[in-house]
Amino acid sequence: MKTGLTHALTSVRWYVQSVMGDRDYDRYLAHHASEHGASAPLSEREYWRQRFADQDRNPQGRCC
């Protein structure tokens, strides 16, 4: 059983990783497997290149 401090630190870690985009490729893989299982998913490198290219083509509310 997790202590209160351990649970809090785990929650903070999850939040920071989510905000920073660390989990985005994993979510992409899960989506791809469920929706497009017949085709091969993009490699992680290809995924990030495409994502940044899409952001550059269609800029939305970003701080930088």
C-alpha cells in the first residue's frame, strides 16, 4: 500500500509527464493499435517530427 507521500509524488510525476508531452507517443500507439491496427505505426522519431511539423503549419495557443 502506498503511503500518502509516495502517492503524492507519483501523482505529481504523472502530471508533469502529461503536461510536458512525455506520454503522447504512448497514447498515439494505443490509439493506432485500436483504430488502425492493420498498418504499422510511426516510429517515435517520425511521430515527433510529424507532430512538430503539424504545429508549425497550424500554430495555436502556445507560450513560445
